[in-house]
Amino acid sequence: MKIEIYPLEKVEINGVPIFFGMEKTAVEASFGRGEVIRGRSYYHRNEMAVEYGSDSRVTFLEFLGGPRATLRPMIYGVSVFDTPAGELSRLLAEKNGAPADLAQEGFFALFRNIGIAVHRERRPNDLLEQAHQQKLNGIQTPNDAYQRDLEAANHWSSIGVGSPAYYRSWG
């Protein structure tokens, strides 16, 4: 499945666009109803979420699952979940025209000028510290599990794509 993110404008899935401001009925005509959880419509095994405003128009899309996801969104010619977090952050900062507007110690970064936010649950240093603590406590983590977790921690696990107004009130 080919997914292209065009910040502040749309997301295309196999050439079918979801524009910001698009009516919910139009999205559902193309992609079905989705599974509604806490006001969001989820698609593709919950790896994509669409959020609508009070007027039932698209305000936000999110791709979830990180490196282990089956959906592989692209932005500015790179794969979101295959590009290391630092490299993607540098590209987004360049396109944003400034560093992240809001950041939380490597877990979250918001690039308001382009309407993009990225998030991850764990950072590589967190895994190293956890492994050290486990070793001190005599707990051995299987190397393959550690490597999978480290690979995931080196990448963003979600990307949010907001309408031009979506992130204005954040932070």
C-alpha cells in the first residue's frame, strides 16, 4: 500500500486522497466506516486513525505502529518508520523552517509550521538503562528481543498529520 503525506494538505493512500476539511461521508465512501474508538475512526488493523472536527470534517490523521507496522507512510520522499528518529527529526525541522516547536525529551516532537508531530514510547537510552538494571538484578533479556526493542526505539512509532489549525493551540 502506497501512503504519501502532504503536510497541511492531504494524505494519499494508493492515490486516493484524504484532504483536511474533507467530509466524513466522503472518507467513508472511499475507505469504509472504520472502527470508532474515542471519537476516532481506525483503519488497517488500527494502524491509521482519522479524527473529525465538530463539523464532521477531517482535522487530523495518525499512523501508528512504528517499524513493526504494515503501513509504511512516506513524507518528503522518506519512509517515516524506516528512517532513524534523529534523521527524520532533522528533515522535519528543515521543512518546518525551525527546530521542533514543542519537544519532550526525545519522546515527542511537534513541527507546527508543517502540521506534523512524531512520538515514540521508548528511547534507545531507556533500553540500555533497563538492560543494565536487569543485569544487576540477575535477569537476562533474550538478545533477539532486546535487538527488536532497540530497533523500534531508534525510530518514531507514530506520526500525526494535522490540518493547518490543528496544532495552533498546543503548548
